[in-house]
Amino acid sequence: MTDVEITYCVPCGYLPRAEELQHAILTSFEGHLDSLTLRMGDHGVLRVTVDDEIVYDKADDEYDVDAIVRACRTHIF
């Protein structure tokens, strides 16, 4: 089983994006996850990790929910 963490910037108002990612990941992998955690952050962070490995970082990648879910899939299965 797998642990996913979404870290989002509170001052930037990224909670809606984090929730959108959370919903997409849960509906895609619900039976294959141990946990999916939302973690509050700052300094413009929006990052998704699967078992402590970064699969998406706003600083490096464009925000595309489908691409992020595909990146998670390669680590979950």
C-alpha cells in the first residue's frame, strides 16, 4: 500500500487545487492507498509525493491534474 502527501501554500490560496488533486487521486486509487494527507505549507509550495518521492512540484512542472494522476500511477502500481 501507498502513502500520498499533498503540500500546499496556505497564503497563496492553493487549498482548492490541493482538494482537486486529493479528489482525483482518491477516485483513481482509493483501494490502493494507505493514506492521502493534505499538509499546509507556505512560500508558494504545491507538491505531491508518493511514498516520500516527489511526483509533482509546482516549481518544476505545469499544473495538470491528469498528468499528476498519471505520475502517481507509476509509483502506486
